[in-house]
Amino acid sequence: MESQSRLPLNTVNGSRLPQPSKLRPPSKLKPPTMLATKRPISPADDAPAVPKAPAAKKAKVEIMKAQAKAPNKRRSIVSSKLGKKVVPPVSRGIAVSRASVTRSAVSKAPPATTRAPTARAATSRVVPTTKTTVAKRGAPLSSTARSTTNNVSKPGGKRPAWDVKGRLEDMETMFREAMSGNSELQGQMDSNNSRLAQLEAINAQLEGTVQQKEVLNTRGQEEISALEKKLRESRDELDDSVRRFNHEIEDLKFIKSTLERQRDTLDGELSASKQECSGLKSTVASLSSAQAGLNAELGATKLNLDQALQAGRIKDETISELRGIIANHEATIGDQESQIREHETRRRILHNTIQELKGNIRVFCRVRPLLGDELLGNDGEIQHMTFPDPDHKVLELDKTGDSTLNESTVSRKASASQTTHYDFQFDRVFEPDSKQSCVFEEISQLVQSALDGYNVCIFAYGQTGSGKTFTMEGRGENEPENAGMIPRAVEQIFKNASDLEDKGWKYEMQASFLEIYNETIRDLLGSGKEDLKHEIKMVPNVNDVNVTNLTYINVNSPKQVSNLLSKAAQNRAVAETKCNERSSRSHSVFRLKLTGTNTITSEGSIGTLNLIDLAGSERLKESKSEGARLKETQAINKSLSNLGNVIMALANKEPHIPYRNSKLTYLLQNSLGGNSKTLMFVNVSPKEECFNETLCSLRFATKVNQCQIGTATKKVK
């Protein structure tokens, strides 16, 4: 009761509850058996029950069965928390011979009235005694155990084997002692069970109280949260009010400072105004004195103004007169510009007339200089060629020994020395020391005709190694003095086109470059695809020649054309022959189409410049070609032969001109057939061993020079 009075009062039902901190958890409660123990378990408690059968044989059988079942039938004390009855540690068939516990062990056990302090202490006392007095299950008894049994049953020694009755009496005695111990343990267990029930009731009561407290705690936490929320809202409102008031205070302070500054400014302005007023008063006084002087000056100024107005009227009259003069000058300038345009038109007509007077097909002969080993043995002079004409129009050849050659113009034979003399006359003969610039000067007027709207054709003819490619294309971009006719002609065209822009002319230029190799057209500016087929077609209603699938490039500068020439030179077919280590094995044709428009006079023109480098014209027996070179030579000679046939047909005024016999003549039919201005370079070699080929080339050039193809017509849009 005293312990219950110290417990706190339960606020729910008014009862006293044990404090949670002082309650012992169920896991730490003492086992019920040990709480009610008044004495330790005696060794006799583990002794096997004595069979009631009087027969010794039956008792022996029961003892053996108990020994066999003993390891699997030991029980443990049931936890008091589960509320089960506690089973005392009763022996289950422990094998003990005659007596399980000696009398000395029984006498040494603590009295029954002595209470064990704890369950662990009681167990620690009982277990060692059991271990020392009880034999292992299924093991034979030791000699000490046998002697102890004999001492209990028989004062003078152990019972003999035939004394079965005595043994049974000893076992009954041990069983009675175990039963008495079990009754005591049963009482202790009942007491502990009641105590456990009481504790469980208290625990249930505490659990209900805890739940109520948790509900109250939850409600309290909710109220606290609501109050804290209201507190935070109040604080937020307070902070907002404080911030608002602070802003208002700052605004008021700023307004105050602004007003103070304005006041100071107004004070300063007031003082300045006062000073200014005083100054103005003094100024007014001085101005009043100065007004008289200004009035005098005003009279003088009016006089000057009248004089200036009179002078202005005179200048206006002069300006009007000058404007009339300027108008007259502008009219004169317009007339002169129109006269300039008319003069340009007349210049074109006169230029064309001059070119016609010079001949539709003009022939220039050029002899290349001796090179390398050719200079040895002749002191650098060409022995079999002479240039007697100061106008540079005659070339003479002398050959010793062979007098069977035919002449084309004039021939003289010296019978004494057997020397054959040949004279050839052309429009211009260039000696070996002639420069590229000198040669181009002669054809520059012809190039101008292309800008004027005419078809112009310039081609180089001659044997391999005579300088055709050098004449037409030149040598090296880094040597401007050796530039050929093609780059020089392009440069002149761009220069003249730029000059004509002041007269209203604008030109569009389109370039193409092809070669005719073995009667097949190849695009030298294309991508190199050989599956493209190129054919020559006549454009209807225009009377112009067009090549299908050919690359046409719009050019805007001479540099661009130079790059195209370099690309074409890399793609052109060349090979080594007996006449030259790098011989052109195809005819190359560079075409530049010029389309001009005059924005002032609305005139238009379409001209074409054809610059052609023919393949080597040497005969097959001279070139000594074999294999692929033989086929190339045959194709070249065939096309040049057809060129000669076309020229002869034109010279004889034949009704049918065989242009279609070769790709070369078919492509050049507009350049040879009367609607073009044509110039032919015949290039000859200075080597005496090439005399026969030189003679053939000169004879062919003479035939061309004698050909009249008619008057060229201008092409207009």
C-alpha cells in the first residue's frame, strides 16, 4: 500500500499509476519460478521416478528406457511474460545407478526456508550440484556414483545386484522428495502468475493513459501550431507595417531634403536676381548713352544696305547671263557626245573597211630563233633564210643540191652551184628576233573587231617545233614579256571594254576551251568525265556553231582567263615524236564570246574571238610515228588536208564547201566561210634539216593568203 501511495495520480480515473521510468520492462522481470523460490532445487528433484512395479526386471527395463529418452525430453522454464505455467526442472529419465544423489550432497544443500536472492543465484546454485551428481545421459555410471548409492541404501556399502527391492525403495524416496519440491514450485508459480496478471493490468491501464495523453498531446500540438501560425501572421503584418512606415519616413525625409535644396536654390536665385537688377540698372544707363551712337550707325548702315542691294541686282543679272551660257555649253557638250558616238560608229566602219582592204584572210609568217644546240656551228645565223624586204613582207629560202622541188611563187635556179631559191610574200613576216609584243601589235586591230561585233579567227599553222604554242599561249605567267597572243588579246579586250563603258557599252564575256584529238572533241575546262559526248551543232536563226556538253565560263578579269589557260594546258594531249620531245597531238580552240549592249543608243553586238593552235603539220615520213602516235599523226594530217580542201574550195568559189569532212573545218566554218575576219600564223623552223616541211608550210600559207572569202558582216542583237 505504501508503494501505491507514492504513485502519481491518474487524471482520468483518479487512481495511482506507477511512474513509467520506474517500471521494469517485461524483459527484465524475474522469472516467476525464481521469485517464489524458498529453497534451491535439491539434487533429488532430478532423480527419475521410481516405478511402482515390484518386479525387478520391470524396474530395470524402465530405467533403460529413461536413459534412452533423457537427451530429448528436458524442459525449460516458460517465460512469465507469456502467462504460461512454469514447469520445474524435473529429471526425465536421467540414468542413475541405484541412487542419483548421495546423502552427503543432500545434507549439504541449503535449508528449504532459505530464500534465494534471485533466480540467477538460485539457478547457479542448483545447476552445479546437478552437474556433479547427475551422470550424463546414456553414459555408464562412474565408480564414485556407485559407491555413493551404496552408502545411501546400505550403511555398510552398496546394495548388491540382487537387492532390487532396496533399490526400488531408494527410488521411491527420491520420487517423493521430487514431488514435494514440485508442489512448492507450483505454489511459487501460482504466486508469480497472479503477480504477472496484476502487472499486466497495470500495463494495460498505463497504455490507456498513454493513449489519452497522446491524444491530448496531439490536440495541444495542433493548438500550438495554430497559435504559432497566428503569431507568424501577426509578425508578418507587423513587419509589413514597419517597412511601410519606414518607406514613408524615407519619402518624407527625401521630400524634406528636396524642399530644403529648393529653398537654398531660390535663396541663391533671389540674391542673384537682386544683383542682376542692380547691374541692369547700370546697363540701362549705359545703353541709353550708347543709343545715340547706334542711331548714327544705323543711318550709315541703311546707306550701305542700299548700295549692297544695288550690287546684288547687278550680280543676279550676271548669274542669269552665266546660266544661259552654261545651258549653251551643256547643249554643245550633248552635241559633242552624240558626235563622239557617231565618230565611234564611223571608226568601227572605217576600221572594218581597213581590215577588209587588208584582206579577209591575212597570213603572217613567223620564224622562230635557233635554240640550244642549234646555235653550234653556224654562229647563231640561219644560213638558208634571208629577209630582204624592209617592209617585212618577203621571206627567201635557199636550198643547195635538191632542185626537184616545186615553187609556189617565184623560183630561180643557179646552175653552177645547184642552189634552189624560193621567194614567199605574206602580209607580214616576223624575223627570229621579233618579240611577242611586236607580233601582237599587228593583230591588235583585228582583236578590236571582236568587240565591234565580228567573228575573228586567229590560228597558228606549222610543223612540230616551229613555235605555234609559244606564239599563241606564250611561256610562263612570271614572264609577261613572253605572253602569247591569247592572254594579250584577252587583256586588250578587257581594257577596251572598260574604256567603252564611258560611251555606254557594257560587255558580257563567256569563255570555252576544247581540243580535237583523233577527230574527237574533248573539253579542256570540264571535270574530266570521258562519258560525255560532244557534238557540233548549228544554232538555228543565228547561224552560229555550238558544241554540246561543253563547259562555258563567264569571265570578268584577265587573271581568270589566265587560270583557265593553265588548266587547259594541263589537260591537253601532248607526246614525244622524232620532231619534238613535247609535241601537241591535237588542235586546241579557245573561244571568247563577247555580247555588248549600249545603254545610251540601245545598240547591241555579238562577237566571237577564236584563237586556235593547230597540231603539228609534219608528214608521216618525217615524224616517224608508231603505234598510238601513228594514229594521231594520220588524224592530224587528215584534218589539215581537209582544211586545205576547204580553203581551195573557197578560193575557187565552188558551190559546195566540204566543211563536214573533219571536226576542225566543221567547227571553223563561220570563221572561214565569209562571215569572219581570219588571220593565219604560219610558223616555220629555222633548222635546215626541216627545209622540206618548212617549204610545205609556206606553200600552204601562200594558198590561204590568195583565198578571198568575201566581206565579213557585223552581228547585232
